[in-house]
Amino acid sequence: MFHRSNALFDRHAHREEATQLPESSQDYWKAESIELHRSRRSFLKGSGAYLVGCGASLIFESADAEDSSALSSTDPQSSTASFETTEDFDCLLDLPPVTPDCARLYICRHGQTENNRLHLVQGARMDPSINDNGYEQARRLGMTFSRLASESDEAFAIPSIVAHSKLRRARETAKILSSVAEESWKPKLFGEIPALGEVDFGSLEGKDSNSAKMEMMSTFASWAIGDIDKQLAGGESGRDVLERCVEALNVLSQTAVSSSTNTRAPSILAVSHSTYLRVLLSMVNDSPLSQSAFWKINNGSINVVDVNVKGKTRMINLSSSLFGGGRGLGVIPRGSSESMDIMMPESYLIRRNEIRHLNGMDV
């Protein structure tokens, strides 16, 4: 039996992973966004300044393209993959038991697409298939959960159903990982959960991530201090995304309970998207959006969240750490979202961006 680590349940454990930008990058941001800076001075001197200069590519669905592009062969124009066989399908065996009164959600990012490889902004309006690298990532997900099922006792959470967003790349990943599962694990496809979809990036979709950088960063900086009604290039607002995240946590946890044969450790597997997952995991961990924007969520990675199913909830408002303490710092700009109370189920971030099963793919 594995022992629960207190660090795994610290909502703030991941906050120190981010590296502060050099002064030159902060100066660049101030020069480009002087009006924004004046109204949010305190925020931008701290975590807000962190949002600029590191590259918006970590926010877009093309986000981890720099990481995932390394999955392709030595020909940069090719998506045909060649892999070493050093994958670690035991990577979930060291998870702690499910938190009492909780359902366990395994939320994976879909396999790589050509848009990811080419660094193109890919959100809710883009619906490509996964490429050869993406197929291999999905296959390895299936092998990893098969191993979890074959090696674990009943105290561990073995998902019996697989859900996904309505987008093709998530659906294909779910079908592939289910089809390659070994005899020890034969999950059923639950189907679509629309709330799991990627953020709608509006008119930025399909653009090179570098050309869309400033507009994306300005919007995300607004969300990060509580101005959640600001829309992203005619796409979704921060409020839209946050409410979808709460809906997904509720639907997934309730489905896990109703469908699981293991009442001690109900669970479900779902396939979703990178930017959406950064927001969802930030909510769960009560981590500032200004930092979670730079969390790596690789193609084919696994994230683990425990959600309370006994009615315990938590309120998100403008004083939450999600917004850097927002109102408490006195930096909420005039005209921003003054009324915001979003109730979410009490949740715990157990693991983020597990990629040991992708060893040999240079992620």
C-alpha cells in the first residue's frame, strides 16, 4: 500500500515552480501595455508581470508544441514518429489512495495534432485529427491504465469509463486508448461531455502563436486579476471557462460514482485540452492564473484530481488566490467583474502533467 504524501494535497505546492522574468521582460510588457499597467500596477509588479515575455505558446492549444514537436522524427516537416522503448507504464502505481469521500478523475490531454506541431493556435473552433505522434501518445495512455488495472488492488481507483470533449482530437485519443487496452482493463466509452472542450480563442484561431501573443496575454492578464468578463478575441470570457470547469468537475465526479463498481474508489478517465486544463487545475489547486498559464500540460499527459462527492464545496470569488488575492490587493480595475461567486465542489490536485509513460519521446 502506498502512503499518502502531504505535499500531494497542498493546493499551493506548484506555485514555486515558475521562474520570475528578468527586468527586461517586465519593461517590455509595461511599454506595450501602459494603460493596463497603470490600472493594475500592484499586480503587474508581482505575478502579473510574469505573464509577459515567456511566450504565449504555453497558453494556446499549440502551447506545448515546442515540447511536443520533439516527438516527431528528425525531418522537421514530417509527423512520422520514431520512438525509443523506455516508456514507464508503471507511472500511476505510486499514486496515493483516493481522498476520503472523493471520486478520482484522470484527465488527460489529447494526442498531438499537426497544428500543435506547427505552433498554430488551436482552440474550440479548430477540429483536426491527431497525427502519428498523437496516436502513439494515445496508445501509451491505454497501456498505462491497463497496467494500473492489472497491478492495483481494490483500494485504487480504476476507471471503467472514458469520456471526452466533443472535439475530434479528444474523441480519437479516447477511442485509441480504449481500443489498445489489455485484458486487465476494458473500459467503456461514455461519450462527449461538452464542458471539457478547449477554450474558444475567437479570431486568433489558426494563427501562428507568435502573431497572437500580445492579444492573448493581455486577455489572460485581465482574467488573472479577476476581470473575467473580458472576452478573448471574440471568443470565450474567463467566466465562461470557469463555469465550464465547475460543470465538468460535477458531471465527471457524479458519473464516476454512478458508473463505478468500486464504491471505495470511484473514478473516471476523460480527455480534454491544454489551456482549459490549466484553468481547471488552477481552480482545483487555488493557484494564481498568472502562474498556471505557464504550467506544462503536454500532449498525452495525465492529470489526477480528487473531487468531493459528499456535498463539500468551496467558493471562488475576487479574493481567491486564483486571482492573486484580487480585492485584497486593491488592484481590481474599474469596470471589471465586481460580482462573482462561483461555487465548486471541494477538490484536490493529486498530480499534474504525468509524462513518464511518454519516455523515449523526448517530451
